[in-house]
Amino acid sequence: MTRQNNLETVLTGLGPVAVAVSGGVDSLTLATLAHRLAPGAALMVHAVSPAVPGEATARVRAEAAREGWDLRVIEAGEFADPAYRANPVNRCFFCKTNLYGAVRQVTDRQILSGANRDDLGEYRPGLDAAREHGVRHPYVEAGFDKAAVRALARDLGLGAVAELPAAPCLSSRVETGIAIEPETLTFIHAVERLVGGALEAGAGSKRAVRCRVRAEGVVVELDPGSLAALDAKDRETLGAGIRDMAPPHLAGLVRFAPYRVGSAFLVQQGEARS
């Protein structure tokens, strides 16, 4: 039995499901397969929020129209939660608690997430929230890692989706302990669009552009190829553009650095969790 067969067996055994669709490769691929296996038994739920880029929502709507999904677009409401806004070490727990609570408001179906086996090796407090809400992770149950998810997306004819770079929520760019503010996330998104637009196309899923808001200022982290492609003049020009669009409290230092996974997450002062 192939890994895809295993995944299909997991999905068909769940009955009616609600797939939490963020707009990334994992959830879009899971939603597509769940719908194709049992269209009437699969509801897709996408939450809009200041932490979710508009492109992700547009991508979900486009795939829903193309595939004929039953799609509900909701507001997760995490910005009404002071514990989330405070941006503690376990911020993702409060994010997912609000998300799954909002999904449960619109359906009593089994909630599914797009978490895969690679996620189990990282600090993911959102998985604790999922456990509390009885959320199932079909990729984990069927033995899928990220590479297997991308391969499945290609097999399902989702070529562009398969090559999407990893894109955690915008709040993940804000250093632990710095309050999450909608205007900060708007700035982060604008910076990533500015820098991404200045880079040559072609990096595909290997492209990484992260605007980190830190106590020291703004740090733009890039994958090695993208970082090497920016000469001193490019960095000066982009830095000036970033300072021009920054809110007053972020209008100081701007620097470029190599991308590190999860580098805005601080276990304790001066120690980053990757």
C-alpha cells in the first residue's frame, strides 16, 4: 500500500470532516484530496485575520472555485485575546485555540489540520491546542513529511501549490515578548512584498523572505541565494524603502541577514529556537 493509499484510508475512515485551510501547500493539498475523495463530506474553513496575508485568502478562494469546495471564510478572533496579543513563548497555543474554537462554532464535523511529520520535530504549542480540540492530523497518521506533501500536490495536479515556499503566519516574525499589533503585521507583509519583488524569480519552494521585528529593529532574513543576489546598493535602496514605510517605532535600524527557521522565537534572552 502506498503512502497516498494510507492517507486516503485515513480520510475515508473519518466521515464528514472540516479542513482548516490556511492557504499553504499542506492544507490546500489536504483539502483537495479530501474533497476529491468525498465532496459532500468535506467542508473547508479558512480564517481571515491581520496575521494572514491577503494572498493566502485569495489562493484559498481560487482553489475553492476551481475544485468546487464547500468553503466557509470566518474570523478566528485571536486579536481579541490578550494572551495572544502579548506574544508569549506559547503564542501559537492561543492562536490555534481561537482558530479551532471558531471552526467549532460553524461545524460539528471532525476538524483536520495540515500538520505533517516534520512539524513534530519542532516546538509547536499549536499542537497542544489541537489536542485539546480533538483535531486530527491525517498527514502525521499516514507518515507524510513535507517532501511527501509536495509530491502529493504534484500528483494531484497542483503544480503551483506544490512549489509554494513555507509561509507561517505573519505573527511568527515578531520577536517573543513584543506585542502583536495589526499595523506591525501590515508593515511586515509590505516589507516582504517589497523585498520579494526586488529578487529574481525562480527560487520556488526554496525562497525565504522574512521580515523580523526585533527589539534591536528590523531584520530581513533571506535564503542564501537571495541574500547573495543583493549587492550593497540594493540593500541600501531597499533599506531606505523599508524605513520610509515603517511605523514610527520601527523606523530605525534595518539590516539583512541569513534566514534562520523560527529565529524570532526566543526561549530566553539571547537564545533563539530554530
